[in-house]
Amino acid sequence: MRCKKELPYDKCCFYCEKGAIQENGETVYCQKKKQEVPADQVCHAFSYDLLRRKPEFPKLPDVELPTLD
């Protein structure tokens, strides 16, 4: 029995290096299929492109800065 490895990203065409994101941001032109596909779709030729990742930065706590007065 194979254990499933949890990935730090979602497998979808939006993050694939074979896809070109269209201007509307909802579709991706797949070079493999030679057609536009929805950005949340995935196929067997998926290969993750690290540069398309948009990391979520943690929010810093609100801190009152001291004044020099």
C-alpha cells in the first residue's frame, strides 16, 4: 500500500510550467493539449513551476512605535 505524500501546493494547471496563464486569470493555455483549459484542472503531464507560487506572508502584530518626544 502506497502512502500519499502531502504536497505544499495544489496540483492544478495554474502552477504547471507547461501552461501559459491567460489575461483573465481563469484559464490557462496548455502547450501539451494545445488548447485553453480551466486554471483548476490538472493532467498527468503536470510539472510544478516554483516561480508561479505566491507565498502567504504572516501578518505582523500591531505594535505602537516609541516616539522621541
